[in-house]
Amino acid sequence: MTGQVDFDSHTSDVVAAAVQAVNVLIPGHARGREYLADTPREGLRDLLHWLDSRPATEVSDADIEQLRAYAARLRAVFAAVDDGRIDDACAGVNALLGETRAAPVLARHDGGPWHLHFHAVDAEWARSWAASMATALAVVLGNPAFDRLGVCTAPACDRVFVDVSRNGAKRFCSTACQNRVKAAAFRARRRD
């Protein structure tokens, strides 16, 4: 057998999808500006493409609102980890796992190979993806690198992230926020 085998890529992808769902669906602040999350279909286009082969127009507003409710609870998990409240994060994920009835099941669709899902194949759209996202976060929380989940430290930004850097020192949701903070620090040094 040649090439690298990566048994964890699905979990990493689902954690990234959880980050995107939280950041798109939850209002707050993003990159120094108020973020209303009032047009989620635009921000969810990439997420919907990855999560489901259905076009965004086939996902109902009710589906999006249900996923928004789950995303608020997923955000609370990121915030708890960022605050060092690991027990609260784990309790939140456990509650989501129970409510979404996350259960491992091998599934095959669209002519693809068998792969592991963490929801009933026939579950409604938002609950099925919330179950997968909660399971992926459970895998992270049960790992020594659980502290890689975080909330951006830039002023006027509360977006979440997962730190996949080598040294685990990420503090910002994006390069834009990192650059904003560095530019502000540079201007402050020049004034002094």
C-alpha cells in the first residue's frame, strides 16, 4: 500500500463545518464589525455543498433555523473551552449527543464507498448534522489537544476557530483579525 492513510480526515472536516456553521449562523461581531447573521444562505453555500449534495435552495428556512439553534449550543462549547471550563464543554456536547441521538452507523450513498456517519441516515437535515458536529467536537474534547478550540481574541470579534497550527498558539479566527491587532499595536507604539 502506498501513500498516506488519514483515518481522521472526516472528523477534521466535520469540526471545520461546525466552526463554519457557528460563525455563519450566530450573530455577534466579526472582524471588527457587527455581524447580524441575517443572510445565512450566502455564508452557508460552501457549508451546504460540503454537508449535503442538495443545493442551498432545497434546504428550507426551517432547516436553517433548526441548525442555528444547534449552532448556538455548539458555540457555547467553543466558549467553554476557551474559558478553561472543560467540564461545561463536555456536558454541553454530551447533551447534544443525547438530544440528536448521535449513533455510529455505516452509510453508503451517491455511489460512494461505505463510511461512518454519526446520525440516523433518515434523520432530518439539521439534527443529523448537529449530531455529526457534536460527535466531532466530542472526539476533539476527548483528545489531549482539546484546547485547540477557541474564540477569536481580536477586539470586536467573537468568531470561533479550531487551531490546526503546529505550535497550537492561534488566537485569532482569521488572518484579517490578526492583521487588525498587529496594525493597532504598531500604531500604538508609534504614538508612544
